Amino acid sequence: MEEFSLIDHFLRPLALAPEALGLRDDAALLASRPGHRLVVSADMLQAGVHFFADDPPDAIAQKALRVNLSDLAAMGAEPYGYFLCLGLPEGMDETWLRAFCDGLSADQATYGITLLGGDTTRTHGPLSLSLTVMGWVPEGQALHRMGARPGDQLCVSGTLGDAALGLIERPSAAHARYLRPLPRLSLGTALRGVATAAMDISDGLVQDAGHLASASGVGLRMEAARVPLSMAVRDAIAEGRFTLAQVLTGGDDYELLFTLPPDIALPPETTCIGEVTTSPGLQVVDASGHPMHFARPGYRHRWEASS
Amino acid sequence: MEEFSLIDHFLRPLALAPEALGLRDDAALLASRPGHRLVVSADMLQAGVHFFADDPPDAIAQKALRVNLSDLAAMGAEPYGYFLCLGLPEGMDETWLRAFCDGLSADQATYGITLLGGDTTRTHGPLSLSLTVMGWVPEGQALHRMGARPGDQLCVSGTLGDAALGLIERPSAAHARYLRPLPRLSLGTALRGVATAAMDISDGLVQDAGHLASASGVGLRMEAARVPLSMAVRDAIAEGRFTLAQVLTGGDDYELLFTLPPDIALPPETTCIGEVTTSPGLQVVDASGHPMHFARPGYRHRWEASS
């Protein structure tokens, strides 16, 4: 397997839009869309950090795409296309690459996106992926993390904690949520002009809610008992295999966290879990109204400095 | 050192344009530029493949930016901004990060670009960088690899082989060319509406010229004796430390290869090295007019498939 045949056989068939120039030029050439802004999100995923090297290759591809699509959803954007940089270790065979690209192909159809360009390189480390994903949002209608106002409802989509449970219990129904997040794109566009603030929950609800509070310059009061849980997560908590704290601080949910004015009805499959307050910071209370504290509010990358 | 303080202390000061949203949102929000197309190039660089882990951190940052800027130059684009994904191994200290970001900052000033977004993660492998760089080109004026016509002049900018020599002779003046390529942005914009085809030379003149010939559906006849050489490369060849074949097939030149109609005068600091022909493929001839052959026409990433 060699760089140019990899591009010919696997990547070019994914890049059919004219602006990709058949992956034959030095760059892609994108037209603008009148009345819209281009929303751009870039994420890097590393084997052993964001996924396991032996996860199914199509799931690795789809997770990489979907974590970026989730960022577009959080901005209220419609997906458009993506750039893929692929750092491949020795020993990647064609079967792996075929499955990886089949995963991209399936998600291109699901989400209406196309490969626009990118790069393939060797790496002496583990598999390394970087995607830059683009979408469109009508001028003036993008959702932001700032904008939450005291009195607003604090809301989340779907159920939380499934991916964090799926990370420690493989295989399981929850593991599917870890492998393949479901970006909330329809909800994101429905929230345009309605939500006062929005973001996606990627690194744990408590930590990410703190970022929303900080960006908006407000406080948030969250009632842990109102956080929506799937049956699988309820059962796992009831059986002592999982805790509510793990739900609230575990990563990889890729649901939307957003605020709505008090008089606005909640969209389908969303839940009000608290409210926006004037006192800065995040307060999480348990079913009895007592404050909850967390040693580790969410997932963070840390680097131990060498001496 | 932790993810959010890294962003606060080192990256946010590089992201002052309003469309970066202070790196506080889920994505960047780019306005379009009327009458222009957005030119987008994405490249991944891995320590041990594209640079040495112990290269100066500011040079690593600048090389990553400049190889992408060279792609913009090849399309005739003016630089606009970039997204940076940074996969950091354990043991990266603040001194390293400070120098790396100082390199970005200096090049932002040099090239009139700004950080628009990105991601920072841990990696269990070597340092891994991925940049997506954007520029603007007036509608209908982008340069492409296709378009070369028989009878056109085949031209290159600058001198070739310096970086390939610099890779094997450290330290040296040539090594500076390896560490910090000089993207030919002014030449790229000057070639708009003039050059019939253009690309940047990143993986070796012979290999890249073959790509240009193939994209244009033409042949190229190149005279090796006309390839412009610096004094350092001439001396190295004269002293037997380097060969003309290494010049013609070595990577990392980041000069422009382009074709001009026969009646057009060459821009400054460019050299005609041959012509476009009708017979498909690339023919390289030596000073006596004899065809030259190369075991390895340029740099390619290869993966040995595991059994």
C-alpha cells in the first residue's frame, strides 16, 4: 500500500464534489453561500486516547466525523464537507482501510457531506486522525455558548452517561453509543433563533456546563435527579456498576446542552435539568437539594512536564 | 500543564480575529468574501517523518504553517487563517510550547494570518500536528495543475535541492531551508491569469512534475542542467557530497513548478527548465540530451502491510 494508490483507491471515490478538484490539486476551492457563514470545527483523535486501536475501523471513522458534526450541531449549522488527515502506522492493511473508508462513505450519505481534501502520512506512533468539518449557518443565526440569561431553562438532549458506561462495559448497547455518537444536527438547526446559548457535551456535563456558564457570565443550577438516563444506565446505577457522578462527569455524550427562555416549550427528546441564575458558576444539587461536589468535573487532556 | 490553561496561555493570544470567537465556542464562524473563493489545504506532520522531534520548536511550528502556505501559493491564493490540531506527547514542557507558539506568532505577522480554531490532545505517540490553512483567490483566477499546453515553458522558482541537502548536512545554510521553507506567495498571486498550470514542489521535482503532466494530460521535457542550484548545492555536488539526482528527487523544496505560454517573460527569480510536449509523461535529459532515469522519483509514504 502506497500513498498515491491509497488516495486513488480509497479516498478519491469519497471526494466527488467539484470543489475537491478530484484531490488532484494542492488545495480545495470552496464557493461561498450567499447569506450564510461557514462554520468550521477541527478535532484530532488519537488511538489509545479517543478510541481503541482495535475498535472497528468503520466506527473509528464515523466517530471522528461525528464528534466534529456534533460541534456543527452546537452552532446550529448544516453539514457541508470535511478534510481528513490520516497518520497511518506501519501494518495498516487494505482490509482495515477499506472498512474505514466504508464507514466514511456511509456517514457521507447519512449526513449529506463530502470529502473535500486532506493528507495521508506515515506515523511512527499510533493511528492519528485529524478532521476539519465545515457547515453552513444563515447569517446571524449561529448558536453560541454566550447568551444564557438568568431565568432561562437549562436543557439537554437525549440521555447522558451511555457512552461513559459503554466505555467500561464492552460489548453492550451503551458501547454502541461510545463507538458511534449521534450528532444532534436537527435539534441544532431547530434551536436557531430560540436557544439563548448552546454547546455540545463532549467532556462531561458538569465540566462543559461550567464552560457555558463562564462564556455567558451567568450561573447555572442543575438538578442531578432530572438528568435524563437510559434504561441501561438506570439499571447499571441500580446494580452498583455505575454511579450518577460518572454520568455527570463522563465524556463522549455528544448531546446538546442549551438554554431556553422560560416561556419556550422544550423540543422533542430534550429535558429541562435546571435553570440559569445570577450567581456565577455551576451548582449541582442532588434529589434532596444538597450541593454535589466532584473531584474531577470531566475529561481533560493533561501533560506531565518532564524535568 | 493542562488542556484549558494551554489554550488560555498559549493559543488564545494567537486567535484575535472575531471569527475565531476567542476559541470559546464549538467552532469558528467565517464570513465569505464577495467575488472570491476560499482555498483550503490540510496537511499532517509527524515527528520522525516530517521533522525531527528535537528540531527547534519554533521551526517545527513554522514548517507546519509554511508547507500549507506553499499549497496556497500554488493555487494563487492570499493567506487568511489556519486551524491547528496539536497531539502532544507526555513531557512537553511550557518552554517548548512557548517557543512553538512564538514561531506561530512570528509567522502570523509575516504572512498576515490568524489562528481560527483547532484542538489540543494527548498522544501516546510522537508529536503530531495537523493544520488546515485557508486563503482567498478571486473568482475564476485560481491556479491549477491541469491546463499546461504543448509548447508552454516549464519553469521553477528559486533553487532546488537545498532542503534535501540540509536534511543530510546539519547544521548548514541548506539546513535552514529544510527547517523553514519559504512559501512563494507573491509569485503565486503574480502567476494568476498568466501561468497555464502550477503546483508546489514538495515531494521531489521529478515525481511532482509527473503529477503536473498527468493532471494536464501532456508531456514534459525537462533539461536537468537548467535546474537552478544554489552555490551550496553546486559545491556539494562538485565535492561529491550530493548528486544531481538527489536534487531532482529530494523532497521539501516548496518552490513552485509552473508552465507559461511561450511568449510570456519569466517573473523574477524563476528559471525555465524545459517545455511542455504532446507525448505523455515526463522526460528528463542530461546536459548531453540523454534521458535520465531515477529509481525513486520522489518522496512517498508507504505502509508495509502486516501479514
